Amino acid sequence: MTGDDAFRNLKFKVIDAPIQMLSMRVEFENGEVQDSPVDFRMEKVHESRVIDLNGVVRAIKVVSFTYRTVRPGVRGKAKLLRFGQKRAGPLEPKSNPKCSPSVPARKR
């Protein structure tokens, strides 16, 4: 997701491995930051709740997540698909050259 698009809220889906999601950090193009505690377990192929962004519509620079693998010994890393809702309409995956949903989120 880049600053070329403005979003009202986000959600994400975990694939490949179960995780314990701890937090989400959104850095906006204007330099502001929104830290969202999202402490819950996510099984693989599980979607999060919708997370509202502060403000009306925001240009996003970076979204990063803090999480850990739930089951030790699980091979591979979890991948997160990021979804964003623009000005109106349903949440849809961001799948254009600016942000491929197959790119894993950064583990912090």
C-alpha cells in the first residue's frame, strides 16, 4: 500500500502458518503513526477484524506487524495479505504492482 491511495480501514489474512498477532503499526505519508494492539491468535487462512484508521481517509506509507508463531516447529513463515478499504465499497485485497498481497509482511 502506498501513498498513492487513501484508506479508511484495514484488515489482514494470515496464510501458511498459525500466529499470535501482537500489534500493528501504520505509518502515514504525513509522518503520523498509529499503533494498534491486536492481541489475538490467528489460525492459518484466518482473517482479522476490520481495523479503523484514525482520521477520515489516510495515505499509508508502511504497515508493519509484530507476531510470533503459535506452534513451535511449524515449518515456513506466515504470510499476511493486507486488505484496505478506500473511500467507499467493500474491503478488497490490494493486488496491483504497488503492493502485491503475496509479499510477506515484515516481522518486527
